[in-house]
Amino acid sequence: MASCSCKKRINQPSSPESLQLEAGPIYETRSRKLEVDGIILREDLSEIVLHIEYGLKDRVRDSVCALLDHLAEWGGSYLSQSRTDKE
């Protein structure tokens, strides 16, 4: 499989300011279901303060990357064709 151009961006953790998730029963239920379904990984980094990070599992990340790469390729060809049509 070719190298995914989006993989690095997907693996970068979000800053707390850019991703504000309120912990609560609905969020926890949904995140646990995604974990059980094999979509995300849950990593408990708590020592003193509650700190949990979630990330995409490899197979899901690879699928998302393939989809995003395909969309980027399509978008590039669409823009090229659009520019050619205008000339």
C-alpha cells in the first residue's frame, strides 16, 4: 500500500483548546462502543489527574487515509478539469 499523505495529520493529538469534549455518560458510552467495535484505541494516561487519549486503530486509520487520498486526487483532477473548461 502506498504511503498515506494524511497519516501524519491523523496521528497528531489535538490540543485541548481545539477539542473540547465533555466527559459524561453519553460520551463515555459512545467511546466505549467505538472501542468495543474495534475502531478506536483507549489509552489511560492517568497517574494523578484523569487523562485518557483516544486514537484510530491502524486498520481504520489506513482506510480513512485511503479514502482521503482518493478524495484529494479526485479534487485535484476536478479542479484541473474546471480550470481547463474555463479557458
